[in-house]
Amino acid sequence: MSEDVRLEEISAADFFYRNKSLAGFDNPVRATYTIVRELVENALDAAEMAENPPKIQVVMAGYKERDMGSLPWYRIVVADNGIGLGPDEIPRAFGRVFVSSKYRLIQSRGTFGLGGTMALLYGQITTNMPFKVTSAKKGEPVYEITMMIDIQKNEPVVLDRRVLKGISRASFTVVESYFEGNYPRAKRKIIDYLHQTAIVVPYADITFMDPEGNFYVFPRSTDRLPPRPKEALYHPKGVDLELLQRLLQATKARTLKSFLTRHFQRVGGKTASEVLKIAGLPPDKKPSKLTKEEIERLFRALKSYDKFLPPDPSVLSPLGADLFESGIKKELRPEFVKAVQRPPSVYEAHPFIVETAIAYGGQIRPTGEIQLYRYANRIPLLYDVSSDVSYQIIKRIDWSNYGIKSPEDEPIVFFVHIVSTKVPFKTVGKEFIANVPEVAKEIELGLRNCARDLRIFLSRKRRKEMLRRRYELFRMYYQIIAETLEELLGERPPVENLLDKLRVKVGDEDGGDGGQEESP
Amino acid sequence: MEEMEVKKRALELAKEIAERIKQGEFPEIEYPPNSQKNILFDEDIGYIFSPKTYSKIRGSRVKSLKTLAGVLYGLSRALDHLENGLTMTKRDFYYVHKVERLKGTLFPEDQRETDARIVLMELILGMPREAFSITSDPRGWIYGDIELIDRSGRILRADQVGEMGYSVPPRPENIKFKRIGVKAVVAIEKVGPAKNMIELGIPEERKIAIAILQGQASRSMRRFLRMLSDEGVPIAILTDLSPWSLRIAATVIYNSINSAHIPYLASPEARFIGILTKDVEVGFFRDYQFALEPLTPADLKAAQDNQFLPNLQNEFWQRENRWFLEKKKKAEIEIFKAMSPTAKKLKELFVEYLREKLDEHLGISI
């Protein structure tokens, strides 16, 4: 129980307060962006859990002007059509940091509630104002709860609780909070975040009213949600020592053997016995009675045993190529888009799926830099792009093989989405993906797969363009010829006949004749 | 009249192209290119344009189509000038293409583009550009007792029309000779020494004409010399002793590759009288070695190239050329100044040299 005691001693909220940078609150600009992001992620999670196409409304407004001692204060309201919470769930969901420890494995944007709570906590710390949560489940009363977080005790303090309405027709949640921040400087990142989110969550309606009075609308392009991920047990190679310890403490299993089969996937009776034999532990020993040294032996046995089947990828919920393309099309209006979903793969016993896409042309403009949109479990990653493994892979690929001279100077955007039960972030900031060989390989294969289609598209397009230019040159030259002959002979020859002959050739895309001609 | 002939040929070509278009076919122009295959060299005639292969400008290919449209457009401009009695230079012809409506098509990148088109028009029509109004700025004079009737019908005497003599016009074909009172024409590369001879009264005293080439002889000058040669007037050529001057002399005698397709520019009867290597080695200038000039790198390169020019292949030219490669020196006509302390002496030397040379090479005594 020593772990738990330590958690009690230094309140999690207190811990966060002292280590703001870990969670993305290191300065007012970053904090402004992180607050929007965390509340939107929470709202999306809630809606997806309800299996509703999400409808998220964000309103941010100035609350207090900048004065001598402080930056401006803002009021933020985020509304979702998610599962909704009952009056007793609200304080627990929003009023504590590290709200739950889950002994299960599922892909989610983050740990449920955690990011949102930290956003609210930041607001409370900077303004000393309470926040308000209004929520209802379908057919139940609407509650409005005004509360704060007791940082030392890591406990919610409900200041006011009232029923707004007897029966709600739909489930929803509205969170309202105040914070000190800097919108003008965070604006670019926030808009980028919403725009990139709209791509990876194409089934969501998102609106944003910003403090400057701008109204941004990101309408959904589809009602279809990707399938929900299934929950699954941990893979024996995917647990670390600490998690194993906590599982041993919390389990209701009475023997080690049943502990292994009940809490891990890919472990049956025979496998469990073999693992315990390697560990030198009796199968019928009570899990909670293991000594520290025995736990380590069990851990090493799990690590060394090499006959586990690979982890079950059904816990993952990739977007799917169709939805990915749909989102890209609606937000970027490209001329070409191709998305690819790679088959499930595994790194260090963590299942993952890579999805890649390439968009080209249309309303995309070259920027002089590589345009790369990165996502991890449907969250856009906006910082440290050049450190990301995807960026390095794009830099390394010889794009001329795919008809692209330099991706920096062409209207091309790359997309990489990684879904995993444990995204291999390089740093605690969770902004870029580490160069894990298994993951890098999948990203490269995915991008090359998209690029092959791009090459075909480009060569068709360029060929059409060439034929069109050629026709245009013919038209111009025969125009001169016709005018000159008219001047010399007093009669204009019918050059249109010849041009009509050419038009037939131009229209015929696969016609070999045009190709034999010299190109201009 | 040549003018009528140009018009006739141009309109024939236009009609042919219009007819093809009417029939729904891509037009073509066939012409003999001035490639090496089509050019022969004969010591007694000079360069001969003798077409064996023909090329086609096809209206069905983008690159070719540009040329075809360019030729037609060029001809239409040329005819317009002809009909209005106007001439144009190559530079003018270039500017005739620098017009708004030709942007993206015939608007030229530089003058080389339209210059090449002029040669093509010459080959297609089989006529020199001067016939279709594209002329060069006149270059070259003739001074001497020659009476001629010019294009406008005036009678002129080439030693009474200014201190340089008669300026040879771009189309000397129209000139008729009324009376030729000279024993020979000496064509001189450089203006300075030629003017000196005129100023010293040598043409009048010795009954010769001086043709001032001013460098490489212009097409009109070469045509004019050929006309005089055809009248039976002996032509002598006096140049520097240098790799370039060999070419100048040979071009007067044989014509050049670039204009090989234009007839009557060669004067095979003309004789190269000097300055020759033997004049420097053992002849007239043997005591003036100190006045020779060193070859520049460009001169030396020219001498190396001379080894392969078709019109310099006979033994005489190659022997002369080897001297440059060996000695790496050259002599200029101005060497007479180095030999003469006084104007009187200069005149004596000029006359003495010309007398010796004209006698040796043309059998004429002055």
C-alpha cells in the first residue's frame, strides 16, 4: 500500500500545480491553447462514448482586461452532446486529479477526465474563481454544479448545486470556466488545432466563437463514426513492474495461475503454468502475498517467455481510410487525396495501427516547408514537428520517384495517424513520436503506398496538362498562320478543321499518337 | 524583276499551304538545308550549293509548327516592305517579331532566333535575303576610275563621290558599269592603309581601283567584286598576314559556308597577293622582322581551326597557315608605316609593293 500512501501525501493536484509544464501549462500562451484542447478532447470523448456524432460548441470571451499585475482573463464555455453526467458523478469527474485508475486496456484520447480537470484547475489557480458544470443524462434532470478543487486535499468542493430543468430530452454537458491567458498569441495554434481535429474527426460538428468575435465553423462531412474500440486485457509483455504490482494488489483472483489467466490476454492455463514455472513460483500462491523479490521474478518471467501470441489489435480504433479522406477533403479541398490504413503491428508488446494520407493540389498552397499533420489517437500534435519520426521519414524519402520535385515547394500535405494503447511519444510533453523501428517502418510503408497513387495521379494530370498546352500552342500558331495567309491571299483557310482533329487526340487520354509528337 | 520573282515564290508557297489546310491536312514546307551534305567545294568555283537531301517543316509538330508559322509571318512582313519600297535590317526583322500579339508564340527570345529564320527563308525561296528586303548596313567602298549607273539611273564615277569613293549598296545587282578605266581592283582589308593609298593619289597615278573591305568583306561587297570580275577586271586581295586574314581572302575567292547557298558571292579569278609569308621571310619585308606582332591566344586558336576549313585545304593555304603555328607571329598592313620615315617614302613603298605583286600574281604592270 506504500504507493497509495505516497499519492495521498503529495496531492496529485498539488503535484500538477508544481509541475505545470508537464501538462502543457508552462506559459499563458501554451496554457490558453491547452485549455481549449483539453476541454474539446473531453467533449469529443464524451460524445463518442454516447456513440453520437459529436456536436461541440466552444465559446471564449474576454472577461477582464489586462491590468498592471495580470494578463487578460477569459471565460470559456464548452458544450457537448455526450453521455452526460449525473449530479453525483460531476464532482468526481471534474473535481479530482487522477480520478480513476483503470485496470483495463483501451485506446482513448487520454486518461478520461484528467486533462479536462487540469484545465479547470489552471483556471482556478490563475483567477481563484469557481467553475461550473451543467449536465444531464437523457430523460433525467439537468443539474448545474458550481465547484472548486481543494488543491491540498485533492477533493472537489461543491459551492452550489441546483436543478435547472426537470427532464432533459438529450444528454449533454456544458463546462464553464475562467482563466488568465493570452488569446491573441495562442490564436494561430488554437485554430490549427481545431482545423486539424476537424480532419481526424470528420463526423464532428465543431464551432468556435473566439474572443475577437470571429466565428469558426467546422461542419461534419459524415454521420458515420468509426467503430468503438473494444476493451481488452493487458498483454503480458505490455505491463511494467509498477502496473504488475498494482494489479497483484487489486486482483480478486485467489491464485497466481488464475490471476494470470484472468488479467492478461493470450494467457491460458497451460501458458500460465509455464510462466510460473520459469518464475519458480507455486501456481496456487495468493497474488497479494508475493514479496517484492517474487514480483520481480514474475515480471522477468513474463518478459522472457517468448511464446505469447501478439497482442489483440481489436482494442484499437483507427479512423479508416474513408473517414480520413472525408475529413481531409472537407477541410483542405485538395485535388487528390489518398489515405491508407496499415495492418495492425506491435512494438514492445503494444499494438498499434498507422494510418497515412497524402493530399495534393486544389486549395492547398505550398508554404516552403514540409506540411505534415500528425495525429496520435485522434489528437493533433502541433509542436516539435521537425523532431517527429514522420518528419524525418518524409525528409529521407526521395520524392522525385513519385513525381514531386521537393515537397516543400509543392501543394502537398502529409498525414500520419498512430493509434495505440501506448503511443510512443518521445517526451513527457507528448508532442512528437519517437523513432521506434516498428512504427517508423509502418509510417514509411504507408506514406509510400499513398505516394504511389499520387504518382499515377500526377502523371495523368501532367500528361493531360501537356496535351492541353500542346493543343493551345497549335491553336495559337494556326491562328497566326490563318491571319498571315489571309493577309497574303485574301482568304482565310479553315484551320479549325485541323484543330478539331487535334482535339480528338487531346480528349483521348490513352491515345499513343500525341506521345510521338515532340513536346514543346 | 527579282522583286516579282520573290513575290511569286512567296505566294506560291502560301497557296500551297492554304490548299493543304483546306483539304484538312497538316501543311508542310520542303526545303534544302544548308547542311554539309548539300555543300560542295571546288577550287575553281568556290562553295557550291548542291542540294541532295531535303528537310520538311511539318505543321503537325509543335516545334516545326512554330518554324512554319514563323516563315509565313516573316514572308508576309518582307512582302509588305517590298511593296512599299522599304528595307529592313536583321535587327529590324527581329523587332518586327517583338509585337504584342506574338507573345507566347513567335515573340523571339533573342535575335539569333530571327536571324536563323532569315537563312531558312533564303533556303526556301532560293533567293538571298536582300531580294526580300532584308539588307545589312552598307559596308565597303570602291575608289577609282569606274563609271557606273546606279539603281536610280544616275551616272556616278567612283573616284568623284567622296574621299572613300562609292559606297557599295546592299543590292549591287542593279548597278550597271558604263566605263571601267582601271587595270585592276585591289581589295584591301583595312581602312587606314587603303585611305592612305587614295590620299597619296595612287589610284589616279597607277590606274587602279581600291576596294575597302573594312574587315570581312560584306555580302554586297563580295557580290560587287564578282560583278567586276565578270566584267574582266582583275581582282587582287591585300590583307594582313594573320590567321583571320587568310579567311577574309578565301571568303572573297570562294565564298563562305554560311552563305554557301547564295550564288555569285565568290570571285574565283581573284588573287591573294599579300601579305604572304614569303614576303616576310625572304621578300619585301624581310628586313622588318622586328615590326611583326605576336599572335594572341584567339589568333592561335583561329590558326588551329584553319587546318580544317574546307576552303583552306589546298597546299598554298595550309602552308601559309603552318607558318602561324610555327612562328606564332603576324604582320599587319600597317607595317608600311614602320618602314617609311616620310609620306614620300610611304608612297614609293606602296607603289613598289603593288607593282611587284600585281605583276607576279596577275601579270599586270602598273
